[in-house]
Amino acid sequence: MVNDYMRYVNRIKRVDYYDRLTEQEKHVLKLMAEGFNTREIADLTFFDVQKVREYRINIMKKLAINDRSELVKYAINHSVADINSR
């Protein structure tokens, strides 16, 4: 039973949750990984600051990530953004 559970957990970990993100969330994640802060992202995307924060929270929930630095690491590891673009 424990082995079955561990196989299940490992299978879930392999699922790429990136596809669950909306296009707007993907764009915000890309900009975050490229080093833009919330205000800069709002200016670039024409979203208000609160909307960018909401997108970040939604992204973190969907990807099961608890902080911004882990979110950026995820984006870099999954080639979501070009970190040399800035």
C-alpha cells in the first residue's frame, strides 16, 4: 500500500502544471523570471498592480509553489523565460 502511494505521488510530481496556466499567467511568470518586479510587470502588460499580484497568487497555487524565488526557479528550469533578455 505504501509503495502504491509513493508511485502515485511520483507520478503526480511528473505532471507539468504549466499547461494549467492562462496565457496572461504565463506572460506574468515569464516577466517575473526575467527580473521584472510587480510594478514593472503592471506597466508592461497594462494590468493594474493588484491584477499582477492576483496572477502571481494564482500561478503559485496552480504550480504548488510557495514563494516568488521558487516560482522564478521553476520558470528558469522549465525554459519559460530568457533570463538574459534584460
